[in-house]
Amino acid sequence: METPQEPLAGQIAAQLRRAILRGTLPPGAQIKERDSAAAMGVSRTPMREAIRILAKDGLVLLRPSRSPVVAHLTSHEARDMVAVLQALETLSARLACAAASDAELEALTALHQRIAGSYSALDPIEAFELDMTFHIRIAEASHNPALAETHGAYLARLWRARYLCSRLQRNRARVVANHDSILRALCSRDVDAVTGAVEDHLSNLADDIAAALESEAAAIDGATDLEDDR
């Protein structure tokens, strides 16, 4: 049963998640419950629950008797997670070929058309969120709750890393073309074709994420060196 606090906690978590994506809350930054709640004009109870949501997603680290901090993902950790995510997304698409309803495929087609029509004009975070929604809908169309839940967990843990990657290598034509290949294979219910399309779409993900994380780490180190020289 939902409590009145849960929707508010989710809204707060979404705001904090975007702040983390934008870098307003960079890796290692403390999230002070009292100050953050006051800044957003909410009580500490939903703020505490929002932080727990982000901790479950792997975006925040909880620390005993200390303020939680924004998590830092290493390139090695990211590569391990990407390997699992690739397997989950491939399995999701293969199962969706048989399990997805016509209505689900129509909804996925509408989402793809929305992305294709407005991707370049969207705020980078909005474009990224639509991109991730496309993959989430495929996992849901597998009609395997355990698979969809596990996929969601890994997607959440890689959320920020994937955003960094999309921001550095944003390529509308490539994203739209890859999604189009996946969608056509799903609508044809062609298991072999959808397997190839998903694998092609995610083939460079681990390297791209590692490059984005290393670029960010270098920028942070450079900024620290400048501060030390002052």
C-alpha cells in the first residue's frame, strides 16, 4: 500500500538524480539531509526516503553517522556491469519477440518516432531519459518480471555513466538508426535479427563509458591541481 510520502520521495529522488547527472552534485559530494530538505522546501522524512532510493540505484553511498555522498563508479566496475546489462538487454529483446503484445509494440513505435522527431531539439537529459525509456519498455515487454527488475537495477547503477557517455558522444543519427533496427526486428518478431541489432547497438558501450569516466576523472584531477597551485 502506498503512503502519501512515497510519490513525494520519488519526485525528490528524480530532482537529485538530475542534479547528479548535470554535475551539480559531482562524485564525492555530500548530500546533507537537513540542508537539502530545506533547499527543496520539504521535510526530512521524504528527503531521507529519496536518498535511500538513490542508494538502492547505486547513485549514492550511505555512510554510518555521516552524510551520504554521490557514488563514484570506476571504469572497471562499469565494464563488469555493462557485460551483465548487455546480456540482460539481449535476453529481454529475444523474449519480447514472442511475448510483446501488439499494443506494446505500437507504443514502442510511437516512442521511437518521438525520439526520432525531437532528439536533437531536446535538453540532453530529456533526450537521454527517452533513450533509456526505450530500453526499459523492451525489458517490460519481455513479460518476465524478474528479468525486467534485474535490468532496471543494472540500468540504474549505470545511469550516470551512460549519461556522461551520451553527452560526450551524442549522435542522433546513430541512436535513431540503432533503435530503428531493434524496433523493426521486434515488430517482425525475428529473434536472430533483434539479437544482432541489440548487440550492435551496445557493442561499444563499455569502451565509451570507460572513456567518459576517465575523461571526467582527468578533468577533476586537473581542477584539483589548479586549486592546489593557488
